[in-house]
Amino acid sequence: MTQKLLILMLDGISADYFRTERARMPFIDALANRGCYVSSLHAEVIGVSLAGRTSMMTGQTGAVHSITGNTYWEDKSASEHDIPLKSTEFLRHITFPQRASVARITNSI
């Protein structure tokens, strides 16, 4: 049987919350019981989901992968625009799925 890896990222649910409330999340609890889960994780930038997710997918900090927010600022005609990051255009580090592809391991996001 082919082994598969499932990475489940739950925005807004800390490791502490999961530890105390996992009985209220039976499906996620069952997945954690059959595999593993992160029991301690601290955000580099609190309240910025994309930066944290990118750190989890690269194993690096924002200083290395360059994603430090959910948006970027662009200066056009002397006014700044807050533009959502919706591509990997600004990412400066390889992700775990990209590493898997290089190793010819089938993966999906």
C-alpha cells in the first residue's frame, strides 16, 4: 500500500487549543491519533496567516522565504496599494511539496 502524507493546517486553532478541545473535533482527533501532530508551534508574526503557513511549508522563517505578511505594498503614481499575495512570485525558498516533486514523489496541495 502506498503511504501518503496529509498536512492539515487549521487557521485559528493553536496547539494549546487543540490539546484541550480535541474531543470536540472527533475527525481531527482521529487523524492525530493515527498519525502525529504539532504540539507546540509559535507564530513568527502573530495574526498573519500566510507568513506562518509559508514557514510551515518551507521550514524557514520569513527572513529566508520573504513572506512576512498577507499582502504587499506597491508604489504606483505616488499612492501605495495593499495587494493580496496570491502567487508564489515573492517566495524565495523551496517548499516541501516542491522538494517532493524534485525527488519524483507524487504530491498535491
